[in-house]
Amino acid sequence: MLNINEENQVILSKDDIEWNLNDTEDYKQFLLWVTSPYEEDVIDIELFNIDPTLDEDKKQLAMRYKEFLTTFTERRLEILKQHKEAGTDYKSQLDSIQAFIDSLSGDSSE
């Protein structure tokens, strides 16, 4: 859920995790999660639902964050899908590296 506290700080809550986007450490942790190259890291856009108890001014600020984060998340999914289809996703690249390592191991044992 997306909320704005009394100090006008943007707060995102997911399960038992809370990120204050005005706090440097929280912001870094959120960025690492939201930009993850792993398809398994599912970002549900429901996370960006706005707290219905916000006043109008805070709702407007929250709405700008929601629009940006929702668009970003949808775009991330598109990019991950494109990479997966092209075989250039993170897992495919790791598999390719592992196959190369395995082939080198096979060559050295002959």
C-alpha cells in the first residue's frame, strides 16, 4: 500500500516490509527490489494502491507515485518477457555461462 505520512514522506508497505522512500537506505533497498532482473521477483501493482484515508493533497502526491511506479512495473515485465523470448534473460545467460564452463571441464578431462 502506498501512503504519505505526517511529514509528507512516501511510504510503501508490502507484507511485513515497509519502505520510506525519503530514507536513503529504505530507498536503496526498494530500488534493488523493484529493478530486480529476476522474473521470480514478482511486483504486484496492488502494492501501489493508495491508502483511502489520505486527504486530497496527499492523494494527489500519492497518485503521481502510483502512476509512475505502475508504469515502471509494467515496463519491467515487458522487458523481462522480451529477454526471456530472445533467450537473453538473466537465467539464460547464466545457463549459457554454465554450459561453457561445463564444456571446458569436459575438454580438460580428455
